[in-house]
Amino acid sequence: MEIHKPDHWPSTVEEAKTIQENLRYQVITTDKLPETIQYVAGVDMGFLEDGTISRAAVAVLSFPDLQIVETADW
């Protein structure tokens, strides 16, 4: 899948709305996943010290029994 990113970050509300309006046509509304899903993942990110330190974590689980396969944090 190719995601088209805007050329620049919006600096006004109007610019942001225009970008969102253009991106809405790229939303996939039909199920395109394979019939068999083997894994799912969850990701979380947080900030400490007024945003000067960031922390992230990911967990990969088997599906459908949701047993932890692998985790990582930074």
C-alpha cells in the first residue's frame, strides 16, 4: 500500500482541514486482510520530562488465542 503524505506540515487550521479532506479518499473501507490472521500487535508511546524523554513499547500476540509472542520497549 502506498500512502501519499502531504508536501508540508499544515500551519493553519484551514490547511489541515484541506489535507484531511483530500486524505479521506484514501481510506480503505473494505476488508483486505487475508483469511487467516496469525498475529496482532499493540503499540504505545509516552513522554516524560516535559517531552524530552520518550518511551515506546510493542507487544506481538498470537491470534486468536492472544498469547504473547514477543515484546520490546525503548
